[in-house]
Amino acid sequence: MSISAARIFDKRTGLAFVVAFGIVSFFADMAYEGMRGIAGPFLATLGASGAAVGIIAGSGEMAGYLLRLVSGRAADRTRLYWPITLAGYVVQMTAVPLLALAGNWWMAAALIVIERAGKAVRNPPRDVMLSRAGEEIGQGWAFGLHEALDQTGALLGPLIAALVLALHHDYRAAFAWLAVPSAITLILVFGVCWRTPQAGHIAGVGHHEVAPVRLPRAYWLYAASAALAAFGFADFTLISFHFGKAHIVDQTWIPIFYALAMGAAGAASLVFGRWFDARGLGVLVPGILIGAAVAPLAFLGGFIPGLAGTILWGVALGIHEAIMSAAVSTMVPAPARGRAIGLFTAIFGVAWFLGSAALGALYDVSLAWLVIVSVLPQLAALIPLAFALRAMKPA
């Protein structure tokens, strides 16, 4: 048996690895989602416009997702899955508390982009390692369980930020407090690496075995669907900017809204991850429809519709996060998964940037047009998804 075919996990060790990395992600999300929950109103206090916020949010996502292409290819070619993962965590967890020192909006913007870049570097090699555990326990369950632990931390991080804001009325103090989960994340991820170094010994093949792997037609159709959905999916940075700018939600409530969205994302990831293992890619259809309902509620309503839109935003995010890597992992063999995940997320990130920039520009012009440009591409995403489902059916 070749190394590429060798099992590095069984059901017990695979589940243990997923849970261990889920705990790492619990604290990581506590840090960076706590930061993202207040980034929009913080940028507003520094004088950023709606267009600037849209571009900043989109640039962060684009830089992050494009770097995943580089990171994924590098991991597949070098087999340095753990070193690349660790480097990404160090960059990301350092950027979060440094926002406490940002003196203007462009400095804050740079740190927001750097944080996204750190996440981009570590995600493809981490997801490849998780996918090998998923081969034993089910890809949907592996990524869904990991995402649920991930989003539990994402729920608590914004609550910490909200508490600090309620006590000190200072965004910088909130960013400074997030240094605690950032440090815990780094301690834990190095510990997981030390305990399970074999997780990075994946498909120990040469360069010549990676290049010939062709990505299937279903992969490209799914990527097209995901790109359309990403284009229309408003970033919470812009949503929270609107909440503060329009005085719909008090500054203390904005991170609480975000925490509720993260809780909804965690629950959705568990449910839809399991459902994906049972029913396949078709479970994305309700996810896309839920995402299309976000903008009308968040941008055209008051407090209650805004809360509903935020929760649906979290549900849609959780569905995509749980299924994205799991779906790619079922379509592509292990030796090329890092490249495939990186390329897929690069396409996703470019679409997110273009959509965020467009929605941010439209925010300063017309909320009605913003909603239209958000909803229509997401509904259009159902078309390539239907073709992807047909392509995946056995002949």
C-alpha cells in the first residue's frame, strides 16, 4: 500500500482529531469573530464611508481566499501541512489584538486584511488534514462538527466584545481583551501539532503525482454556484456598519447580534453537515434561499427584521462553511485536495470581493438597489448548482 493510500486515522482517532482542532477553532473564532463583530462600527468611528467599508471587507475576503490558492498548492507540493497551518495561525492571532493600536481607518483596514490573510494561509492545509479524518467518520460530520465548535467560539467572542463595550465604551479595550483567546489559540494549535504530527503526513507522493489530477465538471459547476452566492452575500461588516449608521441597533447590541448569528451558524453547520452526508450537495438549495433573504431584512427593516436578517445570515454562513470543504473533499482525491480547496476558495473570494465592493458602493446610493444586487445573484446560483447535482449522478 502506498503512503498516499495509507490510513492515518481510524474512527476513534479521526473523531478525536476533529474535536481537538475544533477546540483550537473555538478559541480562534472567539478572537477573530469578536473582532469582526465590532469592526464595522469601529471603522465608522474612524471616518470610513460605506463604500470604504464594503471595499475593506471585500478586500479582506479576497486577499484571504486568493491566498488559499497559494497555500493549498504549496501544501500539496511541499507536504508541509503543519508548518503552513501554524504560520497562518501566528499571523492571524497577532493581527487581532493589534487593532487596539490602529489610529485611523486605513491602519485598521490593513490589520483586517492581514487577519484574513492569516486565516487564508492556514485553512487549506488544515482542511486537508480534517478531510483525512473525515474519510473515517464522514466528511459532512467532520466539517460540520468542527464548524459547530468553531462557531461556538464565534458566539462567545462578540459577547466578550459587547461586555467590554458596555463597561468601557471603548472599541480599543475590546480588541485588547481579545489578546487572551488569541494567545490560547496559539498554545493549543502547537499542542495539537505536537500530539498528532502524523496528521500532516498526507499522501506522501512526489510532485508528478499531484499535477495530473483533473478537477471534475461537478467541481467547476459547484464553484460557479458558490461564486454567485458569494457575490450577493453581504458581509456582516457592512451590515453592522448600516445598523450603527442608521441608528437601528445600539453599539453594544451589534456584537450581540453577531454572537446570535454565530450561534445560528454553529447549529446550522451540525444539522447540514449531517444532512450532507445523507443527501449530498442538494442540501445547499435551502442554504442559498436563506442567504437570499438576508439583505431585504437587514437593510430595509428595523430592529426586529435586522435581528432576523442577522440570524439568517449566520445560518447561511454556517451551511456554506460546513459543506464547502466537505463537498470538494468528496469530489477530489486526497493528493490534490489542498490545490482544489485553495482554487475553489480563491474563486469564492474574488466573487465576495466584487460583491462587497458593489454592495458597499450601492449603500451610499440606494438601499433598494443594494438589496436587488444582493438577492438576484444568489437566486441565480441555483442554476449551476442544479447542473452540478446532475453531473454528480452516476451514469
